[in-house]
Amino acid sequence: MSSKERQRAAARRARLEKEMAERTTRARRRRQAQAIVGASAALLLVVAGTVWLVSSLGDDSSTDSTASADTAECAFTPIPADQRTPQIKDVGLPDNQQPNTGAETLTIDTNLGQITAKVDRSDTPCTTASFTHLAEQNFFDNTKCHRLVTEGIKVLQCGDPSATGDGWRETDGTGGPSYRLTEENLPTDKRPPYPEGVIAMANSGQPGSTGSQFFIVYGDSPLDPNYTVLGTVTGGLDIVKQVAAAGDDKAYAQQAGGGHPKKEVTITDLTVGASQG
């Protein structure tokens, strides 16, 4: 090989080595740039995820604590249409979310005078909500207290929307709203479970069968603790005792006991409002 050929070969090798070195440098820089971008993206994802997690946990904690502290989740179960009788009155459903704090005054205006009671939402948030809803719909207005019991237990039962007008019907005591709710505030640890002066909710004897009917206890009554204690009478219990003194017609003697009160009691208006004391 001549000297010129050797020089040309050396020049080619030098150019090739230079090109390879430049390619290697460019490839290394690309890898570095990609690594930096990838790390930055990963960092951004981690930061964003951390911010989202913290904010989400903060929101959930705030929402849950507020809900659990101030409200109760109530279930108002509609009665299927094919099971509703003419004695069932449809006035819609209360809201499922209800306050569970604060005292309410239940006021029952009757043809014989006024009966009042104190209701505590912390004990009966759902029952109080139901009562309030029904009262706002004038559900109880012009209805009669259809049952009085003077033997064994001492109660005056009211709240059937179909118990209206003159005289009595065989269906009296079978009416209610178009939904049912679960029992609350059962006096399982009280003796007697239903002392004089409490107002409790009637039901069919089956769990979750509370409707609109209620009974005012005018003397200690050893009932099984299966009925929601709604509140405590603060005025007008003497009216109930006057009705009891007049007796009943024994219409229910062979069934649940008692009968229609001989001294009729008609609810002219029923309201539930914030307690003043």
C-alpha cells in the first residue's frame, strides 16, 4: 500500500471515529434528557397524587363528621300500591336525611283542650321527622282518638287518618300513611317500660311497622318494650284522664283490648315546632 493510500485510510478511520463519538455523545444526552423528563413527570404525579389524597381525605373527614354529628339517615319504606287500603292516606315521604339534635314541642289541639309534649330528636330523629312531615300535611286534623284501654294498660290511642266523622266504623284503627318506619328509642331498660305521661308509637307487632298511630299513656303500663317512645307529656294529661274516667264501649275487648272512648276526643290541629325551653 502506497503512502497516499495509507493517509487516506487513516483519514477515513479518523472521520469514522469522530462520527461514532458524536453519535455516542448525542445518544447519552438524549438518555439524560429523557431521564430528567421522566423523573419530573413522576415527581409531578407523586405531588399531584399526594395533594389529591390529602384534600380528599380532608373533604371526606369533614363531610362525614358533619353528617354523623348533625343528621341521621332515615328509611321510610313505601307500602306497595297493591297492599294499600282505602284507610291509607298518601301524603308523600319525608326526606331521608334528618337532624338528630334539638328538642321539639308537640302540640295537640283537641275539642276538649290542648295536650303538649316534649320530643327529643336525639332519641327519635326519624320518628320525629315523620310526625313533623305528617303534621305539615294536616294529616291528623279532624281525626278522632279511636281506642281507649282502661284495664291492664292505660292508654288512649289516636292517629288514624280514616277515623273521622260521626260514629265509629269497623275499620277504625287500620289507617295510616303510605309508608312505614323502623322503631326507635325502645325502653328495654325501663321499669315500667311505659310510665304515665309518655307518648309512644303504635305498630302491628312486627319490626318496622310504625306508622302514624300513637298512644298517650295516662297510667303506668307494663307493655312489652316494642313501641317507639316519642316524647313526654308536659301539659293536658288531665284531659286524657277525664276521657279514661268516662270509660269505653268494649268494641276491641275480644281483640287488642279496650274500645272506643265514650267521651270522644277529636284532634283539631297537631303541630311540631322548636321547643322554647
